[in-house]
Amino acid sequence: MRFEIHEFLPLTRPKASLRRLRELLRASQFVVLDLEDSAQDLFNEEHTLALKAAARRGLLYIARHLAPLAPTDRIHVRINPIGSRRHDADIEALAEWTAMGLPLNVMLPKISTPAAAASFRARIFHACGTEPVIIPLLESPEALRNAEAVIHECRAETGRVQFGYFDYALEAGIWPFAETDSQAFWSLIQEAARKIEATGALYLHTPPPYLTDRNKLQRIKSMLLATRPGGFGMGSLSREQTEALSARVDAAPIRLQPEAASPREARSHARRIVDQFQSAQRRKRSFAIMDDRFVPPHEYLAAKAYLESCGEAP
């Protein structure tokens, strides 16, 4: 069975990420150099712009220091979405990247329509002078409805497509975000994976939220082994996740649970998420960690919106 791990590396600390990238390539793993979520400050747009610029510099630092014979076909670059303030600058950085002889492997977030996908392909080809390999990220209900056409316009039928649960849940107004042992989560995963696989592409699973809990990580992998017999890939957020997901599975698939939080439980959870994330922000992190669980900006924004809808100040 085909199985891949794609570890995301931040570019705001390029020297450390370059060391880790070399380790991953030696282990025949895949790497996603991230210009998007790992370089942002939800509370300070000026700081976000500085982080984005630093990430682009980090991308070019890595390009200059990659060994000439490195297996660069295993490296993808996640850029900022079409229409964002940073998208144009990312394309300029990719033009420099390809000018150094590196392949144009792009992970494209928040792509929802075939027209936008076709326009992006034409634009990046014009800017970089080479045909891109695109991993589209389907991250909204609209993207899932348009999956077949978006994948076709990205020419990803024989490539890879990732479903992004966190963005999807935020866009769809889901609260609380579904836990990975819930029927609601796996029902959505099955729908997304079937649509992706119907085009011939390899399904890439959203990075698990558990950072070091080997048992929980292995149970997610075991569930995918049981439901994706044709193969799949998984995103990873850290060395610990990659090591746990690379190991032989010794955990049973997840026993799915119904999930129906009461309004009181939903409010309490939202308050805890908001407090934890704002505390992390004071420590200058772009995410929070709660009980070994990664809390992304998307979950904070969804929790904040939920509290506001309940008439509570976040």
C-alpha cells in the first residue's frame, strides 16, 4: 500500500528547518515548506507582514543551501491563498526558487473553483516559466462540491490532494470542531477522500491535532489503513508526529463516538480555547497547545465567533 508523510516546516527559522529538511529527505519523507499558517500573527497585521517577508527570505535561504543532488521532488511549498495580500509576493519568491533550478511543486490553499485554479496555473507558469505540480487544498464546502473540476484544472488527477479540516470547519460554521474519534469527523473525511480518489489522486489527510500521543496518532493511521485500501498520505506538524506515524501500526482502529455537545459544553469549550490561544499569543506563538493537542488559529476564530453569537465577549 502506498503511504506518505508530508511534514510541514516553518520558514521563519530557516536554519533549523534546513537541518530537519535534510533529515527528512534522507529518510525518504516528503516536506512542505510553509509560507502560510506558520508565519502569521492574528492580532497584529504589521507583524504578520514581517513574518511573511521573513518566511520568503527563509525559502530562498533554503534554496541556496540545498545540495545539488538533493531529492527535491519531495519538497513542496505551501503559499498563501489567491487574493491574499501575500500571494503575489509568494509567486515572485517561487520565480526565484525555480530560477535556482528547483522544481515548482506548489501546495495551493483555499482553492474552491475551477476558474481560480485555471487562472492560477496560467499565472504561475507565466511568472516561473515552468509547468507547476500543484497539490490543491480543499478547505471549504464549496471546494468539496467542486472537487472534481478543481482537481482537473490543477492537473492533479495523478498527484496528491489534501483535505483541510480546520479551514473547512471554520468556513462551514462548525462548533465545536469534531474530535478525531467522532462519527461526524470520519463521515466528512470519507466524503472528501472518496471525491479525491474518484479523480485518481492520492488523498492526503489533514495533520492530526495530537502532538506526542503515539496511541492516538497510531489509531488515526489505523483508521485510514482500514478505510483507504488504495493508499493515502498524512500531514505532520512535528518530528514526534512523523516518528509516530512512520512506525508500524500496533493500535486498533478508532471506535467511533457520537458527538453532540450541549450549548453549555460548547460555550465552555469555546471559552477555554479562546483563553488558551490568547495566552499563547502573549508568548508570541501563532498557535496554542492544550492537553497535548494543537489548537490552530482556525479553531480560535471559530470559538471566538461562537462566543460572540452567544452574546459573550471573547
